[in-house]
Amino acid sequence: MARLFSRKALAVTVAVVGLTLAGGGIAAAQPTESNGAQPVAQQSQQPPLTPESTRKAREALKQDAGTLATTVSFAVVASNGTLARGQDAVSVIKYGAGQYEVIFNRVVSRGAYVATIGEASDCCVPGGGEVAVAPRLSTPNAVFVQTRNYNGTASDRPFHLYVAG
């Protein structure tokens, strides 16, 4: 009977050690603030509309030709918020670090948006970064763009924006 007890004790010990090691690995995989995880609430908020933004958006809609052939628009924007070139893009408003509003002369709120980090000139490949796009709140002819550096911190980055629909 003593021999049977020692086998059970050995089996229980091995099981406890195995579970402890497996549990430690799971705990180590959880994100922490120090490894680059960003609070979601800070990343997903747009700045409030300004009177200038509202005025520019209304003026741009007056320029809309209203044809169905115009379903593709784009904007190439420098990191300082300057509109380098585009189709149907009228202006850009820079709100803060990495926050841009691109205004078009047509309604784009029901379209699809794609953006990428990209230089406004034809000379260089930009450094790494991230870009996110969303319809601009209360402005049917504008897109909100947020750019970040490779660490996920909001920063001014040049970008190319494509709008379809």
C-alpha cells in the first residue's frame, strides 16, 4: 500500500508542476500598458467639429457635379496637413497630432475608405506607421483620418486616402 501511495504522490506532483507552468505561460501573454497596449477610448474619438470645418464642407458640396461616373475619389496628404493632390478632394484640416479631416466635393459617407502611409512627393518610401479611417461625424462629405507611429502613438504621418462609392 505504501508503494501505491508514492505513485499517486508522484503523479499529483507532476500534474501540479505541469499546470503551474502552463498557467504561468498564459499569464505572461496578457498585454500590459508597458508593452504598447493603448487605451481604446483615447484612440477612437474624433475632435469636435469647428465652424471652419462646417463651412468648408458646405462649400465643397456646392461643387458636386452630381454624376454617377464619379465614384472614385482620392487624396494625397503631407504630414503637415497640406493637400498635395487628389480627385474630388477640396481641403484638409489638421486638428492635432495625427488627426486629419479630408473634405471632398461630394457625399462620401456611404462609401468605403482605404488609407496607407505614403509620402506626398515621389522621392521616398516613408517610415513605418499606422493609419485608421472613419466617416467624419456630422459631415457627409468628409473622412476622418488618424495616423500613428510604429509604436501606436498618434503622430503626424503623410498618407494616401482612397474613397470608393
